[in-house]
Amino acid sequence: MTRSLYHRVIQRFGDWLTQEKPPAETPPCDFNRLKYEVRPGDVILVEGRSRVSNIISIVTQSPWTHSALYLGKLHDIEDPILRKTVANHLKKRENVRLIIEGLLGHGIVVSPLSSYRYHHLRICRPIGIAPYDAEQVIAYSIRALGLPYNVRHILDLARFMLPWSILPRRWGSSLFRTRRGELESGICSSLIAEAFTAIKFPILPFLKNEDNTHFELIHRNPHLFTPKDFDYSPYFEIIKYPIFDPNEPLPYYRRLPWAREGMLHQGDGIISEPEIKKKKNKSFLSNLLSGGHKDKDASDDDSKPETD
């Protein structure tokens, strides 16, 4: 009974931390374009609006507070065992675009991409990754579905929200860290980093340099990664889809070599020219001020220079 109450309290606190606020303004991201361009194996960064997002933003000094791995649609997963695993974790069997993410209070789950329709999103695409390796990254993440969340991670977040003046300084320095100094696995980007590390794909590897003659790459601990590291990594291509794309050309029908306005084809090879409207010599106001229009000949005489 006590254990059940404990889990309910933790669950309630996790839901309170992850509760999303309504958007204060329209996100600068075109979701309708992004959903057609994203590929399986892409990392999607999210600018969150929850309490925990604010905390992560402060800790990481970045607006990107959440990351997810794009799977594609259910039928895009070729392995029948993996496809069945994903189907068992779906709340609804719909033909929708899916992502795998780590959610505080829920663990590793599969969600529809549309759940972030009203968020600012960015695609981080692994440069030059082989199709087989992209499938291995997805398979690694699918096998992690259902893993529980880390309770200590939630307690660390609660501690971070309390006033620092009443807490020992050493508590702040141990935020999100184990006794060995490593980040806890509850952070959402840890699983994605583990999946890419498993295929030896670099994110932000440590470069060991010995006398400028021998270089060696060493993978960083996956638990040390945060969402912004995928944005910062030189091995991921950053793809943005702004709501107004300045590089998008006009629709093709506006770029066709149309004739000038007013020309019409009347059939039988007959093309009519646009009607040319005659310009008035004087405006209504000038006529009114001059007391009416003058005789054309008189006007012409007035305009002639005097001669002997």
C-alpha cells in the first residue's frame, strides 16, 4: 500500500513537471512541411513549454529541451518483431508518423509526431549514415521501449526548484549526477546517444591527440549528452522549416513566360492586343480651376511661341 502511494505521488509530480503550457505565440516552424521531409533515423529537437523544460533550458543554456528519434510509420518498420513491439506500445493503431522518446514519469515510449505540431521543432540528420546503420539505430531504440524512468532524476528536479538559499551548496553541484560523476540516464537524449554510439556514429567524440602525429576518437559517455549536443554536433545536418520560407521559389505557374496582361487568343490563330486607354490631357480638378475647358485650337495657339 505504501509503495503504491509512493508511485502515485511520483507520478503526480512528474505529470505536474511535464504539463505543457498553451503556446504564447505561433511557433516559427512549418509542421506541415517538416512532416513530409523527416526521415527515419532523424533526431527531432523540441523547444518545450513545461516546467521541466524551463529547468533543462537553464541547466543546458539552450532552448532545445527535448529530443526524439523519428521512426516513420508503422509499416515502414521492416522487421516484423520490431514492428509488433512498436504496435504493442501504441495507444491507438493508426497510420501516423511515430517517434520514440523518453518522457519524465513514463519512461521510453512511442508517440505520434503530431503531438508536437504546435512546438518549435528542428531536424538533426546524421550526415552520410548508411541505411543499414539507420535501421540499427531505430532497432536499438525500439528494444528500449517500456524501460522505466529514473526516480532519482525527478527528485533532482524537485530539489533544483527549491530556493538555493536554504539548501547546502553541495546539493546544487550534484544535480543530475551519480556518485561517479556521470549523468543519470533519465535525460531524454541519453537513449538516442546510446543508439548512435552502438553503431560507432560520432556525435561529439573526444579527440585524443598524441604529439600531432596520432589522432584517436573516443566516444563520450552517452549519459552526458543533452538535446543541444545534436544541434552542436558537426556530424548532424541541421534542417529547418520556417513558417515562411525565404528560399522557396514562386509556384511554377507564376514563373511561366506569360504574355503581357490583356492579350487573348481568340481561336483560329487570332490574338487580340490589349485595349489601350487614351490618357486625358487635363484632370477634372484642373478644368474646374481654369473655369472649364478651352478650345483645342486656342490651346494650341497659346502653346506656340510668339514670332515676328
